[in-house]
Amino acid sequence: MGNNYPTIAPLADQVAVLPKRLRAPFNLTSTPRNRVSILQEKTFHDMLTLERRRAERSGKPFVLMLIDAAAFIESRTAESIMQSLVPIILTSTRETDLVGWYKKGSVLAVIFTELGLESKTPITDILRSKIANAMHTDLGRRIASKLRLAVHLFPEGHNQNEGLTDFTLYPDLSSGGPKRDLSLIVKRSVDIVGGAALMLLLTPVVAAIALAIKLTSKGPVIFRQERLGQFGKRFKCLKFRTMYANNDPKIHQEYVQRFIAGEADKNPSETGKTEVYKITKDPRVTRVGRFLRKTSLDELPQFWNVLMGQMSLVGPRPPVPYEFEVYDLWHRRRVLELKPGVTGLWQVSGRSRMCFDDMVRLDLHYSQSWSLWLDIKILLATPRAALTGEGAY
């Protein structure tokens, strides 16, 4: 690490002796001397998003460091302290690291890339120590001790009780701007009105299904399964029970892991005309359950999840925790960008006839191109996909 991060004096000397034509792009000014411009808030957020995408493809981690002047926010000295901090950070980092405003004027940020992870000491501890020492040396311990320094590693670890996402790494999703906020308000309004209307309209169907389940097998009518919602928040997803009570989940768990890894073989469908990525003859499924799964009627109780705000009418399907555990980095985006849905592009575009990577690509395409009209088209296409049962088992 010592060789990769130049000391303050040598870097300052190098900048000072640059020819004028090369110093210009750095926006050097006389007050403070040799100050270099940094990325503005919007640009820095965009670069953080791009760096996440790069890390998802390459598997190489990066570190986001935030230096927060919240303790000085009521003081007139806050701005001057942060401006004094800029050259300290710039001279303590490499040219490959990105420095900018995470929150203009109050939170300075650095993205450390191309990290060496061979050291026994965690890279986050090494970087924290280096920047903290630089601040103490140049600002003094009294001021430096009041600055909050936080370090975030991507890909992030997760706590089962706190969700799977470090929101700090996703400013583009947690604060997407007025346009995104308005879109989400419209989507939520459609969910409430549409979910309530469908629950009332389908009440006779729901009652008939509940009676059929109760009369043909022992156990509860409703099956509650822990799923992951947006940002990895856990919730109880509701379905009509389609399996015998007290069944062994290992059959599905082992298949899902092989399916995501691309190691699951296609199975012939009942018609023999197509092949599907699915357990087509699951011994755990009841006779009534097969019909419900074929027609997707087992999903009807999820309209309650929609009304509770845990799901949307349209969106990616919510994964079970053991599914998420074997995701590649880029797969995880399907549980970040929008709430999970009762139906989605996958359900109306092939369902179990698609491999997992193709399913995720459809989810990501939906997230990036969402519109009210697209939701309406998917909702209108869902009844046909459900009634024909193509790709459903």
C-alpha cells in the first residue's frame, strides 16, 4: 500500500512543476495553493454507479469512503474546513481514485479502485488509517476528530436481520430525483387501486380455491414463505399452499442452486413439444396444487402483499434467501431497482423455458425501461399466459 499511495509532499512537488498547459485541466488556483478541482455531486454519483457496474462484471471490489462534516454544519467554519480537506485528500490518494462530493459542501467522498487484497489487515482498515492520519497531521486532532469517516466495501456483506444492501453505495436508487419519485408514486397508486379491485373481483375464485385445498389435503390454506423484497428486505410472501405439509425443501434448494449456476438440465414438458428449466414432476406437489401452479392461481394471495407495500403488481419475482446466496454480483440488481411483482416480463415471455441469466436480463430491462404503459401491457398479457400455462409447472 505504501508504494501505491504517494506521500503529500512528493505529489505536491510533482503538480507544482507541471508545465502550464498540463496544469490547466487540474484547475489550479492560488487559494488554497495547488488546489485541484473535484467531481461535483451529480457527477460523483454517476461515477459511483458506473464503478458498481464495473465491479459486477469484473468481480473486483472497490471501497467508498465518506468524510462527513456534520459536527460543523451549524458553524460558519464547516465550509472552510471541507475546502481545507480537499487538497489533503487529493494528495493522499492515487490518480486512479475518484474524489468528489457525495453531498456538496458537507460530505466529501473517495472511490478507491484497483485494490490489493493480499494483506492480512482488511483493506478498509488500511485506508481508514491512512486518511485519518493525514487529516490529523494537516487539520489537527481537535478538528479531525470531529469529522466522521465511514468506509463501505463493494460488494457489501449483509446482515440477515438488516437486509442485504448498504444504501450508501446506491445514491442513484435511494434518491433518484423528482422524476423517479413521481414515477414511483404513480406506480404505487396503480398498485393500490388495481390490487384492491382485483381482490374484490376475484373473491369467489379465492373462496373456491381455499375450499378445494382444505378438502383435498391436510395443512393450512395459505403458505407463508420468507422472500427478499426491494433492497433485500425480508417479508412473508403469501401463496395458496400447493404442496403437502411438512415437505423437504432440499429438492427445490438443490435444483435452484444448479439452475442459477447454469448446471441444471432442461426437462421435457408434459406435451413433449418444449423443454423447461423446472422440476416438472415434483413429488411434494398435491393434485390441486399442480392445477394452481399451472394456471398461476396460487399467486392470488400476493395481492395482499401488494396492498401492504411489500410487492407491486408488476416487477421481478421475489427470490428466496437461499437463492440470493448463490447469485452472481450482477444478478443482485434484480432485487434493488424496483419492488418485486406478482407478474412481470418473465411470466409473459416464456417463464420456465428461459435460463436464469435470461430471466434476470428481462428483469433488468424492465427496471431500466419501466413505464405505466409497459405495466399495462404486462398486466393485459398475464391472463393469457396464466390460462395457457405455457412454461408453468
